[in-house]
Amino acid sequence: MKVRDYILEGSTKSAEERLAKLQEMGAPAVMIDGQKNIVDELHSGNLKIGGDVELLDEEYISREFKKGNGGKVYIQINGTINFFPNAKYGMYIKRA
């Protein structure tokens, strides 16, 4: 499994859960449609991520959840790759 597949799997799962919650609580149609578009893009393999995108093609071995200076959680993959799922301007990946 590649790092890209691991990130896509987690992102798709959380996007589908968010879509289900939006539908369950009767959110406005605009919000539901927007989330459906995000889920469809993730299912097709489109991943919007910044930083060192060539790291996405490396083999996935392990992960460890850590907290940064601001208290935000990030994932350290294979001990050398830092993945920030909730960065200020979207997902970001870089070598540690």
C-alpha cells in the first residue's frame, strides 16, 4: 500500500461520515451537494494536497499520531513523513 492510498482511505471514510451526519440532521441542500462532490472526488482518486507530493508514492509501513506546537494533531508516517490533515490551507505533507 502506498502513502497515497492510506491518506485516500482515511479521507474518504471521514468525508462519507460527514455526509451521513449532514443528511441525518437535515442540512441545507447546498452543503449536502458540496460534501457529495468531495466524496465523489475522493472515490475517483483526486487528492488535493500540498507540499512534497512525491512522498505520496512511497510505501506505507506504519503511522504514529503526534501533536504539534499549536496542539493540532498530525500523522508521522514511516517515521520520516509528516502529514498534516488539518493544516491552515488544506492537507500538507513533507519529509520530517
